[in-house]
Amino acid sequence: GVRDRICRGKETAEEWLEVHRIWHGMGGRSTATMLYGHVETVEQRVEHLEKLRGLQGETGGFTGFVPFAFEPSQTKLAELGKIRRASALEELRVIAASRLILDNFDHITAYWISTGLPLAQVALSYGADDLHGTIEEEKIFHMAGAKTPVGQTRENMVRVIREAGREPVQRDTFYEPVGK
């Protein structure tokens, strides 16, 4: 499977789902994710989303879904010319497909650190309802080669969301509104 190829030695997809099934059964909540744009096929992406949809239907424990495009710039695959970063259109298609398939998820995030803020803004019209947040200093994607800013101001996030015709809402990790 895909996980065997990209993260050998880590839990299988079935084990990951079972951990979340148990956690949700204990009353816990979690976020579902999908790293895409590496070695998987479109069909495997859909299968991933369908498995998440099934577990959400069973437990209702996922607070939201965050798809991440693989950042290949500092990898052997990129050096060998065997992989390229997901295109903007591909990222929007993943957001739209996620919204359609994950109809039992309340929130789909366009993670601006991965997409860039302009594309995340557009994604608000393709099924995303969340941009994640301001983030003071993101390191993981930037260590992998991301060229997006390491953080955003609250004012800039509010502006971008309003320009997209949406009402900004500050939230906590469980998507509950906080402050004004």
C-alpha cells in the first residue's frame, strides 16, 4: 500500500483507523488528514476519503479534515524528476472532492501554509470552510521546502476571508467560536 511505500514501519491505515475508533469511543475528538501528491493514485485518494467517511459515520469523532499536498522540493524523487508539487487546480480538486465525499464532516480546511494564502482564499469557494489559523511560526512544511510565510497576522486573515465573501470566525481546536 501507499503507507508501506512512504512511511515504512509506521502503523497501517487500518491500525490508524482503529486507534481513532477507540479514541472516539472514549469520547475523544480528532482531526483527519491526508497527505497527497506523492506516490498515490487518484483512486487511492478516493479510497482514503471513503475510509474516513465510514469511520466518521460510525463514530462522529472527527472535528474536521485537512488535506496536505506533499512538498517534494527537497526529496530524491524531485531531484530525479519523478515527482512535482501538486498544481493549484489539483489542490482545488482535492478540496472539492473532500467536501463532496466527506459530507458527514463539518469542516474542511484549506491549510494555507501548504497551499499559500491566495489559493486557500479561492478554496473557500471550492468546499473549504476553514483556513486553519494565524500560526506564529510553522516549521515542518518550511523545513521541507515550503515558500509560504511562516505565519499570518489576524488582520490579514480577516481581510482574506472577507474578500472571499465569508465571515471570519476565530475558533479553538474543536472549531468552537472564541472571542470577537
